Amino acid sequence: MVWGVTFIKKTPIGKFKLPAIGREKQAETPEGAPEGMPGQASEAVSVRTFRAALTDFKDELPVMGTVRGSLEIDLKFEINGTIEAINFREGDIIYRDDLIATLGKKDADLKVEYAKSKIEIAKVQLKTAEKKLEVISNLYDIGGIIKAKLEEMELEVEGARLQVESAKVELESAKLELNKTNLFAPRDGVLGSRDAEVGEFVTGQDKIAVLYDTMKVFLELGIVEKDINKIALGLETTVTVDAYPGMIFTGTTDYVYPVIEGKSRTLTVKVGIENEDAMLLPGMFARAMITVAEFYNALVIPSMSLSKTDEGVYKVFVADESNQVSSRDVQVAYITTDYAVIESGLYENELVVTDTPQELKDGMSVNIIEVQEGMLEEE
């Protein structure tokens, strides 16, 4: 739903004349005239009014929630081992490729050294096989051996060469395993809670800590059931936190969960907030104001001025220059507990009766005891 409605300003019908407060009768009842007959004076009904005016109107929904990282990464080693060092504390800012923690390297170092020795042995075997092939080739050239013997030796050289390549692959694998004893940060962020300590044996399934991406965070809010119909994607939201008094952060509603939580009966909404300075940290308590509707140059009146028929038609009483009221059908574009935005049926500067007495009827004379000019400031 798009709320940016602009209303066309109407020409005022004229200035209103306010009767003297306290006037009780408009005409004297002729002597001897029966009560209720024409010519009898009728007592004016005292009313309060509101002068309809064009203004900018914003409806905001106050909610509370918790700051979360836009991305939460569980940090785990890829291999088993005993933690040798942890280089950061909870809440520290971490940058991509920082060394967060290490495992004991003894076993991994031995595997690397073993793979290196296998390469050297394979190289020696290859060199020996190549020397033999050289001798066999010379013998074959002078007819000293048959061709099958030469081919057998060529295969032996090829096998020795493959052994060298295999040992090299084994060395690379050992180096990778050695590297896996180091836990590096996959991206910039803030280190969250630590779940392991130095000296503890861990497997590839054990979480060491959580890394929160704080370049962009989101505010997780709970919307009560009665306000759910006001929420949509892309709504502007202002956010404040106790850590920075007077500072306002802004964002928009990026995600609305499709279900309502069973016990709390609330709808979870996420508001995305840019956080390049990492001022907002996961876990912070925050207060937010979601702009659920906004109108510019709109005709606004108090909601208490409206009455609604059984057919769903909104009506207001409008006082004219002669202090008589008439009932008017109006189209309501938006309504809150306090104010309503009128789309049609009412013009700027018209006086709308706010506290409508039960006895007020179409064409009655009224005694206007108050004219409210403009909306009241909300707390």
C-alpha cells in the first residue's frame, strides 16, 4: 500500500462566526404557544469543534527489540585436536584472515615430515630406475637383450616416476592438514560468545565461537497481533539504543516472518541497519519507531469526530456560518485512535464537531464553545 497521497486544497467557504458563549436561546417563545410548536425558541446544543486543515501526517508504531548480526558464523576447526591458543576475547573486532585460534601441531608436523621423506625416497628410486634403463637400452642397442626386457625396465621407471608424484600429493595433503590446525576469520566481524577454552580437545563438530558480521546488522522486533496489519516491507524505521543517548539510527523493514509466535502472539520483523562503524553490537536492547503511514498536505481531523453507519459509511457533523450543523458523508483514507485522514467529503477550514452529543441532529443550531486549531502534539 502506498500512502504518499496529496490532497487538493479546497477554497474555504468563509470565516466562521462564533456565537457568544453562554447564549442559551435564539428566540423567545411567544406567550401562550404550545411547547414544540413552530415559533417556539429551541435551546442550542453546546459543542466543541475542530477546524479542518491541510497538514503533513505521520503514524508511527513504537516497538522494542534486540540487535542481531546480519550474519552469524559458527567457527569450527576442520580436524580434531587440542586447542593450543585462542587469540581474541569476546566482543573483539576481527578482520578477515585474522588467526583466531590454533590446535596443537605435533601430529600434523610429523605427517608433513614423513611426506617429505617419502618424496626423497621416491626420487632416489626413480634415479636408480633411470640408470638401469640406460644400461638396458645400451645392451638392447647392441643386441645383448631382447626387447621385452627393455620394455619391462621402461615400465619400472614409469612406476618410480608415479611414486614421486604420489609422494608430492601426500605432502600437499599433509600441509593442508597442518594449515587446518589454524582457525582464521572468514570475514570482518565481532567475536561473540566463546564455547571452548585452551587445553580442550575438540572435533570438527565442536563450535569454538560465533563471528557476527556487523557491517550491517538487523533489529529483531516483536509486533503484537493487533498491529500486524500495519506492517509491510520497506517501512522507514528509526532506532535508538541506551549506549548512545541522543543518537538515531535508521533502517527499513527487510523481512516479515510468515508465522505468529504461539505463546507471545507476536510477529517477528527484521529491520536492516547499516553499521559500518560497528557501533551497534549484537545483543543490544533497542527502541524503534516504525513509520506505518505518511501523508503530505492531507486533510486531518480527530477520529472522535467520525461516526460509522451499519453500512460502513463514515459521517461527520459540520457547523456552518449560521451555527447550524449538517451531516456529511466522508471518505476516510487512513484512521488511527486519535486522528483520521479524510480523502473526500470535507474541505479545508470547515468546522467539524468533535464531541458529538447524542441529541445532535441534522439542521440543529449549536453553541460552539471551543474551536481547536490543528492537531495536538502527541506525547
